[in-house]
Amino acid sequence: MNRLSTLDRTALTLIIIGALNWLLVGLFQWDLVAALFGGESAWLSRLIYTLVGISGLYGLSLLFRGDRGMADNDR
């Protein structure tokens, strides 16, 4: 069984938040992150956008990791 680390789970959570935000932008032209944190240019919104972007890049490693992160007895 492939177990996710805390970093993996955190990255995936941020990726999902980003995806849901883009869904809202696409369907309703409403940016939830900007609405919650003071606009698109507010430092907190920019921090969230940055963390989501970094998580997306980290998520690429999850695609190619395969079984390499698993112990032999977990297979």
C-alpha cells in the first residue's frame, strides 16, 4: 500500500484548494482566495497563490514516484 507523507498530503490539499479556486473563477468569475484574503494583490493572497504553485510543482514528483517510496514489505 502506498502511504503518503505529511508533505505529500499538504501539497495535495493545496493543489485541491487551487483547483477548486480555479473552478470558481472559471464558472462564476469569483476568486475565493482573493475574496477571503483581501484581493489578488494582498500579500496573504499572493502567499497562498505561491504555496499552491509550489505544491503543483511538487505534485509532479508524485506522478513519477511510483513504488520507489514504498518499503519492500508494503508491496
